[in-house]
Amino acid sequence: MTDAAFTYPWNAPRPAIGGVEFTKSATGFHYLTPDGSRKWLPLQDLVDQDEKPDNAKYLRRRLAAMPHYIRRFYAQKLEKQDQKGKSAADAWLVNTFERYVLSRYDSVNDRYLPQGAFPAVLMPLRDQFWRLLWAGKKELKRLSHNLADIMGSEFMREFDFQMARLSDPHFATLSGYGRMGFLASHLNTSVPCWRAYCDETLEAETALSAVARLQSSTWWLNRLRRMHARWREHLMVATGYVQKKSAPYASDPCVHEWQAQKKANREYINAMELEDEDTGERISLADKVHGSIANPAIRRSELMVRMRGFEDLAKTAGLAGEFYTLTAPSCYHATLKDGRRNDKYTGASPRDTQHYLCKVWSKTRASWKRHGIRVFGFRVVEPHHDATPHWHLLLFMRPEHVEQVRGIFREYALSTDGHEPGAQENRFKAVPIEEEHGSATGYIAKYISKNIDGYALDDEKDDETGEPLKEMARRVNAWSSRWAIRQFQQIGGAPVTVYRELRRLRDRELVLHPEIAEAHTAADEGNWAGYITAQGGPLVARDCLRVRLSYEVTENGNIYGDDVTTISGIYSPFKGESSLIFTRTTQYKIVPKRKEDEARGLDFDLPGGIAAPRSSVNNCTREPRTVEKPSVPLSMVGDDSVRSSVDYSTLTRKEKKAVAARLSNEFHEEERQKLERRKLIPARYQPGEQAERIRDFARSIGWDIGETEIGLLMAGQRIALNGVFYCARSDGALYRTREKIPQSTAETVNTLVTRLRSAYSTNKDMT
């Protein structure tokens, strides 16, 4: 029926709703094109084309999530590939970035990230650990405080529970430590005393020291800083940022941080002084540091003296010298010699490589001992351009043992991957010391200077990087500091610490100690060969040393409650305690320097008098009141009745001693007279009604207050009593202030130790 059969068109029947249109929409859909036209897309076309997962997008997200110091180079690389086209960029992401960069990145992260299931109590800190690579100073400090709080609360909870259950403080302490160690072991870091606890050999007293560390925010902060720095440097080594084409030996951030730390150390040293705890005398801390082996020049000179002494001993005994080079397998190297990527790299850090080399050396040395071979000399550790360490050893031995020594060393050096290409030529090298080519000290002098300050190497070039050796010295030192790798080590011979202690005695006569006098004379002259001979020779065993160190043990010597061992002197084990000579008789403490105004205020005397020197160490000649200084003949130098200005450059040694003695006597006499004059000055504090009211109120609260405290209170100062500050008002009463004395980490640890020891004593009394 057509529409004409109906009176009006709208009377015509219409198709059912949802009929053909529904069927059509179920098979596809319309969409708008960019030009505004509509097109039909059948669903069958979508079904036929399965969408494959886009791995390139995932890799782009992984690259964007990396730290900026790792991401920057590869982001630039990807941008260049994007300019060539999407297919080229995707191919680079899949074939290069994922295979060689991302795999190393994940392998290194697994070495530092917490592994396994996280305990529930540490779950709030899980994200902070995963963000440790991006953490700054504030984040590290916040995490350290959180860890210390959790560890401390968990220990006290477990300790109180076990004490209430068993009343055994020994078991309660070990149980509390076990809880702390269990939590800390999930953080992929070493736990103090954990091995002894697992072996059931840990004592409660030792566990207390570990507890004090695990609940100290300072200890955790140092641990987190070290982990953060090495983790970042390890990533930069693995991803190719540390190599000859970029930054040899150490990354640029590592070098900058090392330089900043050295600068901060210098500023601290220059701002502090050493104060004698007994006399109050002060000396410059900077002078002491610059005169010690912390000074690179002194450190280098001492190493050269010791090396030369060993060489002289070897020549005298007719021994042979050998120069060895030990290198790790290729799996420990992130890049090849030419700077290209090493596909055999397994993600090892420089410390892992150092542990491998130490293991090879320990096996070699043990085998030599089994064969009756004894050697002595020096070992130098330096990095390859990719931060992988290798060793140089200068050893002296009997001529008949040379071939056997080489064979044993080569066997252990090639025990791991010894059949890989280049292993026979590079893993172990032996060069005999021949005098026509230079002395033994000359063989190793270059390596010593290169790894300290580059002294006398101005025109030398680095073999690996081609850069000046003097400029590379700071990068080598930054590398050693970051990875805590010892650069120089003596092999055999007497210990150098005894040598240094003997030199502290200087020209002191040791007539009563002939068994020490020979070693002391050689050490005072800087004769290393003579010192070694006096100690029993270069191959002397430690049990047979003629001069040894004497130690002093201080109980609870640090904030963790450890027994601290310090050197007190030297002695001869053949004579016992009767031969003990104290080399460290002065106890110093580090204090801030006095400001110039403060120093003048402390030295103030009676009006019109001459100010005393800033400290008792300053024994300079005093300025006379007259401007012109009369000249006095040298014959009158010893006359105390005449004050003179003497030209010390013209005096003999005997005359200088006479002048020094006279000045010292004058100084002490003037100090005595000043003390007598000060006794005549009336005290600033005068007793009165106000002072008596303060004294009476203090006695009412059980405080026997002295005149000094009363004077301070009347001047508006605060006085501390039982951890609370008090101040005085006009009515003579003492009022508590809101401010409390802050409790330091040491006080917290001491409180804990006191509590636990009291629990021990109570338990013993009950038993």
C-alpha cells in the first residue's frame, strides 16, 4: 500500500522500531573522518586484525621513569631515532635499549632494592625505599628517622613481652635484637651481629651495641647515604656513563660530590682547634692534619720511603724482584678497552670485582705458604677506565722461587673463565725487575703518584684515557672514596703503625730500653730498611716482632656502648710492661675556634695592663710600652733583668734554648702575678635581700644553689636542674620554663643500657 492511499502521509504505517537499524548497528558502526564525512566500519574488519601488544610504548614508559642522570643520554638517542621514523625508533628500543640497557638497569636495581615479602610493620616505608634513587637529603633523613623509630619500638615491645613472660633479661635482649635484625634483613643491607645471632653465638652485651645502632637515626642516615651513592654510581657504570669516552674512572656527579666534601672538610678543619683537656692549651687542627699522612705529599713520601727500604733490603739479601698485574675476567667489565659495550657484563660493581681479586690473592698466598714460599712488597689498586679495579704488585722473593710463584699465581688468576679470548695475555702479567731498566721503586713510583696527587707527572698521559695523569688523580681518588677500596697495602714486613709511633718520640733518649732503641733510631732517621731489620727482618711473623703497640681500652667509649681500643704507646714483648713507653700522653678534644672579639674578652686583665696571650701555647715576646726597642748584645740574652728584642736568625741553638727558657719563666711569673691581682678585685656578685630570697626558695625545692648560680639567675639567665630550665623573677621565686633540655642520641642509648643493666642486676639478686 502506497502513501497515496492515505489521506495524509503521516497516516502511513512505519517500520518497527529496532528492526533493520538494530541489525545493521550490530554488525558495525559509523564514524566521522577528519574532513567531516561519515564512514561505515564493519566489526568483522576489527576482528580480523588482532591488536598486538605495543612493546615500544612500554619501553618508552620505562625510559621516561628512569632517573634523569640515566635517562638523558638515551632520551637524546631516542629523539634522533624518532626523526628517522617510528619504525627505526621502535627497532632501537627493542633491539638495543631493552636488550642491553634495560636489562643492566634492572639487574643493578635488584642488588639494592628490598627483596621478598615486606613485613607488615615496614610496609609504610616500602615506597620510600623504591624511591631511594630519586631521594634527596630531606627524604633520606626522613627515612632514617622512620626506620630508627620502628626499630626502637619493635625492640622495646619484644623486650617487655619476653621480660613479662620469662623475667630473663638475657633472653629478652636477644629476642628483641632478633626482631630488629629480622626486619632489617628485609632491606637488602648488612645487619650488625646478624651472623653471630644466626649461629647462636651472640652475647647479650654485644647485642646491645647492635641494638643501639639499629635504633639510631644517625647510623641509618649514614647507611642510607652510602647505599644511595653507590647505587647511583653503579647504575652509571652499568649504563655506560663511566668510561673513557664519557667520564673515566668515576662519574661527574661522583667527582663533584667528592670535591664538595673535601671542601667542607677543609672548612671544618680551619674552623676548629684542638684543646688539651688537662691544661686548656689550644693548637691549630689544620696544622695537625697537614702534618699527618692525611696530607697527600706526606703520604706519598712515606710510601716511597717504605718502598725504597724494601728494595734496599732485597738487594742486601740478594732477592729477586717481580712486578705483577692482576685483572678480573671480562664479565666484571661494563665496557671494553675501546669504550664499546661489553655484552658479557653481568652487573658486577667495583666492590664485587675487588672481592674477587682479594679471593684470588688469598688462595694464591695460601698456596705459597703451603709450598714454603715467603714474599714481601707492596700492592697498588687502581681502576680501569670503566671503574673496574685491577692490581699491581711489586714483590721480592728468593730467586729459586720465581718460576713457582708465577705458576701458582697464574693458575688462580685463570681459574675463572680462563679460556675466554685474551685471558692468557691480559689476566696475569709478570715482568722481572731488571736494574738496567730501572730500580724496583721506579716501577711502582708512577702508580703511587698517579693514585695520590699526580706529583711529577705534569707531562705524562694516561695509557687508558689519553688524558693528563695529574688531572686524572682526582677522579681516581673520588673512585676510591665512593667504593671504599684501599689503594695501597704493604705485604709482609713490620707494621707501619709502630714505625709512626716511634717517630712521635723524635730525639728522645731510650737508654733504659735498648730493645726499642735500635728501632727508634732507625724510625727517627726515616730509615725504613733499618727499622725492618730492627724488628726482625722483612719476613718476620707478627708474633715475633720486637716492638709492638700498646692499647688502652675504654668501656662504653662511643654512643653505641662499644669498648673503644686506642693506641697508648709501644713496648717490647720480650721485656713486658716494664718496657712500656707512652707515646700519646695528651688528650685533646676538638673545639670551635674563638672569635677575635671573644679571645680579647677572655684575655682581659686590669685596666691599662698588657693582655695575656690568646692561649698558653702562644709564648711570643710581649710588646713593650715604648715604640723603640733597644738592642741588646747577645751576651745579655740570659739576663732576666733586661727585656730585649732579639734577632733569632743570628742565635745559636744553645742561645735559642736560653731565650726560650727565660721567656717561659717570665710568662709563668706574670701569670702568677695576674692571679694575685685578680684576687684583690671585688666579685661582681654582692649578697643581698634578693639573693637570699632566691637561695631560700631553691633550698625549699631541694636545690643547694651556689653564689655563681644566684648571680646568673639575677642577671636573667636560665639554670638547668633535672632536665628542666628555671629562671628567677623579682619576687625571688624560681619558675619553670617550657623549654626542656634536648636529649641526645648518646643519652638515649645510655638510658637504654642503664635500664637493661639494672634488669640484669635485679635478676641476679633474685637468683
